[in-house]
Amino acid sequence: MSAPPVDIGRVDRVLARHPAGVQGELINVLHDLQAELRYLPRQALERAASHLGVPEAHLFGVATFYEGFHLEPRGEHICTVCMGTACHVRGAPRLVEQAERDLGIRAGQTTPDMRLTLETVNCVGACALGPLVIFDGKYHGNMTPDRLGRLIGKLAKKGSE
Amino acid sequence: MARIGNAKQLAEYRKQVKASKPESRKAIAVCAGTGCKAFGSFELFEAFREALARHELDRQWDLRATGCHGFCERGPLVLFFPDGMLYQRVKSSDVDEIVQTTLKQGKVVDRLLYTDPQSGDAYIKERDIPFYKHQRRLVLEQNGQIDPCSIDDYIALGGYSALAKALAMGPHRVLDEVERAHLRGRGGAGFPAGRKWKTCRGTESDKRYIICNADEGDPGAFMDRSVLEGNPHSVLEGMIIGAFAIGADEGWVYVRQEYPLAIERLELALEAARAKGLLGEDILGSGFAFDVHINRGGGAFVCGEESALIASLEGRRGVPRRRPPYPAVAGLHGKPTNINNVETWANVPLIVGKGADWFRSIGTEGSKGTKIFSLVGKVNNTGLVEVPMGMPLRQIVEDIGGGIPGGKRFKAVQTGGPSGGCLPADKLDVAVDFDSLTAEGSMMGSGGMIVMDEDTCMVDVARYFVGFLKFESCGNCTSCRDGLERMHELLTDITEGRGTDETIALLEDLAATVKATSLCALGTTAVNPVQSTLKYFRDEYEAHVRDKRCPARVCKALISYTIDNDACTGCTLCAKRCPQDAISGQKKGPHTIDQDKCIKCGICRDVCTYDAVRVE
Amino acid sequence: MERRFKINDIDVKARAGEHLLDVARRYGFEIPSLCHHEALPPIGACRICLVEVAWGGRRELCTSCNFEVIEGMQVTTDTPAVQHHRAMNLELLLARAPGSARLRELAAQYGVRRTRFGPPATSPLPNCILCELCVRACEQLGNHALTMVGRGDKKRIGLAFNSPSEQCTGCASCASVCPTECIPVKDTAAGRTIWGQTHPLVLCKVCGAPVMTERQRAKAIAKKGLPEEYYDFCESCKQSTASKRFASIVW
Amino acid sequence: MARRGRLVIKPDRCTGCRTCELACAFVHSTGGLLGLSRIRIREAGAGPEGDRHLQMTCLQCIEAACVKVCPVDALVRNEDTGAIEVSERCIGCGLCAVVCPFGHMHFDRMLGRPIKCDLCGGAPTCAAFCPHGALEVR
């Protein structure tokens, strides 16, 4: 599936909020672009590079260094499994395996119909709730593989309606 | 919102704010920390607001959505002032009863009280609950009392008086005070903050920066998150005092993007402080100017390392560089830069306000003050705890943490985040301070404390941490990048039954090189989990390689699931839920697992209500 | 400001701010390294130039390439610990670059003739040891075509957006500085192929032999201020022309 | 400036025997690859006493184009000998060889380095080996 075209106007409006030529703004710019576009398409990064006055290779190197930036389109829904230590000892790896099995994708991937992206995160600091799954921004604590399976199943059903 | 022009006006303003609160000082504090929010505390807060309005109690009771109270295990938490009664696991549907019984009649709703699962004792007041009783909450004290979005709440409790005091003292006396307090950085290394500040101040420059490191990356640690979310002004006040002492006019908070609430609260705090004249030009009429910007982290654990953090702030890949020169001499944009973490900054107003002597009276010879830990994992009372330095580990785990759930046996506690070490039961009497933990092969780190029980496999834990760190390594040094990847491979071999004694020997050899030859602390401490588990739990490694057995029954390749015929009632639930259709059997007859099909996901064991699924 | 200290018990002098490896080499001490280059900022990536340094009561292993000299320190270039850890790091690198003769030779000097580790999971560029010399050279030239992509065990050398770069001039400095000779460069009549694109070549105005890439020429003319005709001829034709001119003067 | 080893070329003595090339190649490469010699003999037409030859090697120019274009200041004049030497700073971009107006520099792609006369540190080997006194050190 090819990525949808990027609305350059939206990109430029985000860039306009940041001073031109200031390299220190780079990471904030990437965050804001991603908040606007859900991911960081190439055209947006190219424009950001010229706005900030940094080489494209530099920007690409930075964007791929940090885990928080996504250079591929992401699904409509995001399922994030916390892999922090507290969640790990309480069984987070089993949650990832369950989700991978149910969705037929690996963590970090998006379903072919672009409905859901499965991600992991290294601790969101809600350790008392572990194991924790964040589904579209909502925290689900004390998760079990069985419950996660049903959560994902519900989404699949909604999709087919 | 008028600017506060000087210290005297600040004191007057504090009086005004206090006068505007209910005279009875009655308040309901609903915890709005991340944990409680996930348990529905936002809805609960709205229910309280609606109920108070409906019963016309909103003038008598001051309703606040506060920061994290710490006892996350029991959320949502509701604390009543002034008497300090705590209700736990409160639901919106409880609100009407609380209003009728507690607010109107002054009676206790017993079922909402915390009841100790072991002794069966119920506690009315927060401070009597064992979880809180052994703590000494200084930095976290106000977390449960104030609305973090209200600068007035903070000022009412004495906020920004330390700043006023510092401005009157002058920079050099503030520096001396902080040095004399022997405040050590709470971010991990424990470097004396006062010395760092003086170095920064002492470096000739036209410009100096200060940075608040809020890139709390340790998995299993969330104290900085809670302080920022619950009491952002305390961090901000610390930074302003620090900037004044150091002679900086610009500051940054480098905060994790994964903490959106903390960012939001911090932004509000900055705005409010600017409007009040506590931040920006001519702070409290002193002529001192200082402002703070927020930079969201990109998601890289290594950026907790100060030179990597600076690289990130400059819009570069977060790769550490060799120090010296230290940032205090040449930091952000080459200028002298002082970096402290959230908890360190939050200690500053306490030190300046109450004095170095008071601060030095808490803690041990080498480690002064308190430390916040996130006590998580296999422990009954998970949450944030703040204790004086030097408290024995046992007291934290057993008295505050309430021991291990489900009657399981304690196995280890991991301190110091991914680079810390795992300490076994016979090290539980170690005093928790910077030097004692390091002496035992672990470290204080930023304060993660993860409890593990008999069901935790120490080889798996070591593999988990090394896996985390190889992913989080910046990838610069051969030893760290390739060494950790290879250590992870070796650990995987062990957990999957391919290991031999030579695997362990090579693992140890490699660990020594990674530790000795990596550039930054990520690499040099990355081997702690492996070295400490090899030191204290070698028998578990040996069981994996010699007997091909995982004593904790965690490592999938070394375990198998079976169904106990005597216990199985033939309810068929496991067979229905098995994702591989590996379970067969007649209804009401015993079931069996086809070992060739079984992927050891453990769902059958989770769903079995008769405890008939065994793991060997 | 001058700094005096000892390397292997021999007194040496250096300027403040100088890096230890440069000083040691100036005095003829042999310290191996793979990621160091005199013209490029040191990054301490390969961890082979380790030495033992003692000062102010401390004693530690440091990479000498990025170690700023300290007054009065004592440096030992070849202790057993240094040898041992160099060998382990060489073994790790050998798993990445088994095809590099230089690396094999160096590893053998430390008794490492084979590696106990298999090929790394992520290594799109065979034999690359991630020393970043290519990236640093490209940055130094002001081209900025190359970058480090990703991090940790997934770090690799690459181009922006993983596609041919307009910044790349095809100068092949990256290949020149590469210690493991892992960057493929191919010159044919069609042009120079490197990093996924074929750069048209400027041909000698006399004999038609390749001189340089068109992009490198355009950039050099813009930057270096020499007349365009300086970039028009191959080495051989220039020498031939020059020899004729000289001959006419001599005879 | 008291410089050692100034190389003086006497073309009228050169017979074109190419001993200098060989000597240079042996001194600067293992195996004496002629392609790596920094001095070259060029035919310069016929003279009254037979074919004329010219020894071509770096002139160590005062305002050298190679030095001017080097992006990393890798071409450094040795103040003792006056030779422009390729230092360890070279990153192998090849520009110096392109711009040398006389073709006296050769960029070796295998080595990733330019090759040029360094006057052998003050005692040019080519001169020592010239049987005809056509290269002299003064």
C-alpha cells in the first residue's frame, strides 16, 4: 500500500511555528510534524531540513536514532505494549506474543489493511499497573493475554462491519 | 494575575490565597497521577465535583485533582484534609455514599479503607498505613495536597519562599548552602550537586545554561514523572534558584515524550510562574532574569547521559562524547552547562528553605536527604516511596512493600534500573544509599526498585536487560554495540537450552571487556545485571546449561505444559482458548496437550479455573 | 600551554587539548586503531587504541584517540589488560568484517585468528565496522551525503531516506578512508558507480580519459576558486603538455 | 632557508634509461610497481645527439594548486626539504591530482591516496641512482 500524498500546506504551517535555521529545534519540529501527520513522510522531512538549514542526511540520521519517530505510515489504531521491567516480570512478553499471533504481524509493524499498528515501548512509568497495554492512548492495566486477545478481536469485528 | 514585585508582596499574596480557601481547610484530594487516572480517577473527580455542587458543599470542601500519592496499587486514591483520611480503590459509584456518610455525617465508609491483606487491620489515616508509615516524604509531601495546575496551591503551602530567600542570600551563599547540604545528584551517578554548580559558576563565560534532565528512561522507574506531574513548581523553583546561584539566564527541561501529562503540567507551571513574575525578567524585583524552555525527548535511553542529552538538545543524534571536558565547563552550544535531574532540582527549594543543617540531619554519612523509589514488580504494595537514605532494603520491601504477593518466596530485588544489579535475599539488610549499593555490585541509579519472586528467572531477567540496552546503545563503541548484542545472543542460547559451560565463560569474558572499554556509563554499567546475577544466582545459569532446566519455569524452550488428569474437570475452556488447537479431550473428561503443537503461550494455565495445568 | 607526561616511562611533551594518540604516534609509539583519522574529529568508536592511563590516584583504560592529554599522567600502551581487551574488541569486529585483510592481520597480532561470533544480525554493508570514517570524511568535505542510520545493534551507514543522494559528488573519499575497504566504487565508461547511483564523468579534453565526476567538478569550481581549465585534463595529458612546454624552454 | 636536498634536473644529460623511475618505485612501494613512481621520463623529440628526454616530477610549487584545493590541509610543506608532502590527514578526495597543472600528481584509487614526489626526506633516491648525473642533489 502506497502512502497517501502529503499536504505540504500542513507541513509548512507546522514549520512556521518554529524559527528557521535553528538546529536545536530539530527534535521539537519532528515531534510537531508527527503529531500533525501521524508519521514523518519523506517530503515533510525534506522541508524540515531546508527550514532548519540542516543537511537531509543529518535529519534522517537524527530521525532514525530516536525511537519516538515513525518514518512509515501508522495504522488507524495504535496498540502499545509496555516492555518496562515491572511489566516484563509480570508477563509483558506474553502479551506481545499474543498480539503478534492474533494480528499476524510483528511488533513495530502495521496490519496490511492499515487498521492497527502494534508497538512496544520501554516503560511509560505506570509500573504499578503492569503489565500495561495502551490502546489508542487509553491505559489498560493488569492486562492478560486472554483479555488482550479479546480487545484486538473487538477491533477486528468493528472493522468488518 | 498580577506580577508579584518582591518578597514582601509574595508573602502578602500567600496570605490572600490562604484566605480564599475554606476556613475549615477541608479538602478532598483525588489522585490524578497516571496510575490512578488509568483506574478512572478523572471520572471520579468529575463525580465529586457534580455531587459537591448538587449538595451545595462546594464552598465547604475544596476539591483538588492532585499529583500521584504514590500508593498506585490501590488507586484511585482519595485523601481528605485536614485529618488525612484515605479512601482507596474508589469508584464514581461510591461518591454519593461518601457525600452522605463522610462529608455530611462525618462517618467513615469502612469498605473504602485500606485493609492490610496479611493482618486484616483497617486503617483510617493515610499516615498510619504501613506503606506510608515508614516513609519520609519530603519531595513528595505536597504531591497529595496540591493541584499541580494551580500555582496558588503551591504558593499557599510556602512555595517560592525558598526562591525569595535565595535572592536575598545572593548566589555565593546559595552555592555554599547547597554544597554544605551535600546534595548528591539523584539521576544515577550521585555526583555532589554543589560541586557541579560551583564548577559551572566558576567557568568564565558570557553565557551559562542549566538543564533539568527529565528523560527518565529507566524501565520500572517513574519518580520523576510523578514529581513533574504532581508538583511541577517545586522543580521549577529549584531550577530558578539554581540558575540564580550559577549565573545562568536560560534553562531547559528535557522531558520524555512518553510523559504527555508531565509536559502539559510543566507548560502550565511555566506560564503561571511567568505571569506572576517568578520567571522571566526581573524575578521578584531582584533584577535577575531567567527563563525556561521545554524540549521533548525523542525516545532514547542514552539521552539520560548528560553529553548525549546535550547532543540531542542541539538537534543531533544522542551520542555521548568523552568527558572531560564536562558540561559544567563546556556543555550546551559549548557554554558551561549544569545538568541535574528532576528529583535533584526538587530537593533544592527544601535545602534553601530549611537549611543545609536540616537536610544533613537526614540520611547517612555519605548520602544525605531522602530518595524516591518506584517499588514495583512482585510486591504487594507497588508505588512510589520516599525514604531517608540508609534505610535497609528489607524495610522497603517488607514493611513498605508489604512483602511478596500470593505467598511466594522473595528471590531478588533489582535496583538502579537496567544498569543496576540484582541483589538476593541475603543482601536485604544492605543500607540503601549511593555507596552501599555500589559496593554490593548494584547501584542507586535513578531509583527503580524491582522485586522478583521465585517465579522470576534470573537468566531471563539478565537477558531482558541486556536486550534493552543493546537496543538503547547509541551504537558508537564496538564493545557496547557488538558486545551487548553478542552477550544477548549468549544469554538467548542459555535460555533456549543451547548453552554450555563455555557459553557462561565467554559471557563473563565479554562482560569484562564491555565494562572496561566502553565510552559512557551506559556501556560500562550495562553488564551489571549479568555480573550480579552470575555472582548471586550462578546456580540458575548452571541449571540452564547443565540440566537444561529453568528453575523458575520461565524459559519456554526448557518447560512444557501438561494437564493434571486428577484436577481436570473437562470443562473444555482451555481447549477453546488454545490458539494452536493443541488441547484435546472429551467434555467432562480429562484433557491432554499435544506437545508438538503447543507453543507454550500459557493461556490454558491462565484460564483454567481448577489449577489443572502444570508447568514442568 | 604545554603538557608534560610519560608514555611507557618516557618523557613527552604536548600542547594542551591535544589527543593522546596523536602525541604518542608523533613520538613513535605504536598504538593500533581503526576509526582514527588525523583530519577528522575523533569519536572513539573502535576501542582498539586503548591504553592504560594513571593520574591523580586514578588508573583506567581509555581510548587514546579522544583522550585530551593531562599534565603529569602516566600512560602505558601495552599492559596485559590493554592487550586482552583489544583482542576481545578485535574479535567482535572480526565477526563484522571477516573479509578485511587489514583487520585480520591486526587481530592475528593479538592472537585472534578466528572469531567465536557469527555475523551480526544487522549489517547491510558487508565488512563495515561502523567506524564512521566515511561519514566524517563526507561531512568534512561539506557534502553531507552519508549519515549514521538507526542506533544500537541496528546502527548502520546510509544515505538520507535510503535513496541516492543529490549531495553525493561521487568523490569516493568515503571509500578512500575506509579501513576495511568495504565501500564499493566502480568506474566504467558510463561513469562512477557508488552509493546506488552512477555519476557522469568529466572526460579529458585531449584523450577522453576520466578526470573526475561532473558533480565533484562543479562543486570544486564553486568552492576552490581555481580557473575551470584546471579541471579539464587527465594527469597523463597534462604531463605530456607540460613536458613539451619545458622542452621548448630547455632546448 | 637552509634546505637540504634540492633536486636539480639536467635534461640534457638524461638518456631515458628510466633507472630513476625504478629506484623511486622501489623506494615507495613494495615490489617496485612502476605505476607508483613519482618521477616519469617523457620523450621530448629528437635532438642533434639522438632522442631527447625530460624528467618530470613535482616542482614543489611555491603557490601550489594542490595545496590550495585540499579540503583538509593534508598537503604540507616540509620546511627542511621544501617538499610538499601528503600527510596522514589526507582523506583521498583526489582533487589535488586533478588540479596539478603539470600532471605531477597521480591519484591511486587502490591506495585511496595521491602519489607525489616527497624528495625522499632530503635525499632523493632517483638522483642517487641516476647513472648519468642527470639528477643532482645540491
